[in-house]
Amino acid sequence: MGTVTEAAVSRSRTSRLKLCGLDRPVSAARRHAHDVLVAWGVPTELVDNAEIIVSELVTNAVQHAAPDGGAEEFGLSLRHRRLVIAVSDRAPSVPPSPRPECPAGSEAESGRGLCIVAALARAHGCMLSADHKVVWAHLTVPRTSSDIPNAAAA
Ligand SMILES: Nc1ncnc2c1ncn2[C@@H]1O[C@H](COP(=O)(O)OP(=O)(O)OP(=O)(O)O)[C@@H](O)[C@H]1O
Ligand SMILES: [Mg+2]
């Protein structure tokens, strides 16, 4: 059971990855998130949850912003136990926020991504500016891993 050290969370850390032009932006972002968060000392369970969130947000940017160039950039920041995952794209439409209606039943083939994000993140949302938007999710790095939401329950 890993715990991030006080020294690790008291420092501000950021990491960014350009996604536009990559052949496989979802797997690239997920791999980048894994490597960076492990290097920052984030507990394994939270790294797993963060990777799921990254996959959903980048997949959404790839799919729903496709006419506007798909996923643009992916960023991570960690400060004072607050881990922020952010994915930008140039589509003017915004996802439902803060909590979308989840599709009923297990047969639904779409509309689950943001429900999973909502279940795993402390908060999520979207910031829209003149030429792009940022969809973000925020997790709290706990002192122990006992209060990390279980991805299997999402
Ligand atoms: N980056 C985005 N830009 C524009 N619209 C978005 C974006 N992300 C999500 N949306 C909108 O929010 C809806 C809900 O997203 P969600 O990820 O929950 O479901 P989905 O992508 O449709 O299906 P699934 O993720 O289950 O494959 C999408 O159908 C889309 O209309
Ligand atoms: Mg989706």
C-alpha cells in the first residue's frame, strides 16, 4: 500500500504531453500518466484510477472533437495532494457537467465515460475559451489508500 510522502506533495509538479499528430494519443497519454505519476510517488491505486480517467477524457477528445482536430494536449499537475488531469481540444461543444445522466442498464454502448470519471474523480468539469477548451478532473491524493474509489465499482 503506497503513500505519497509529505515532501512529494508539498512540491508543485506539472507535466504536459502534446497529443495532436500522435498515431495513438490515448495509449500515449495513458502511458505518460503512468510513468509520471509513479515517478511523483503517487499511490498505485490512484495511478490506476488516473489512467482510467485519462483514457476516457482523451478518447472523448479524439472522438467528439474529431472535426476540430481531436485531442490537442494533455496535462497533469500535483500540488498539496490535489492531482489535476486536463485534456484540451478545439471543439466548441462542451460535455455535460458536472454529473451526466448515466445510461441505465449494462447494455448501453455509449455515454458511460463521464460517469466513470465522475465516480473516480473528486470533481470534474470543463473550461471553454475563445479557441479551445479544457476538460479536467481532479483527484485527491490520500494519506492512506483506503479512501481511494474502487475502479471496479464504477
Ligand atoms: N471533449 C468533448 N468535446 C465535446 N463533447 C464531448 C466531449 N467529451 C464528451 N462530450 C459529450 O459528452 C457526452 C458524454 O460523454 P461520455 O464519455 O460519457 O460518453 P460517450 O463518449 O458518448 O460514450 P463512451 O465514453 O461510453 O464510449 C458525449 O456523447 C459527447 O456528446
Ligand atoms: Mg466517452
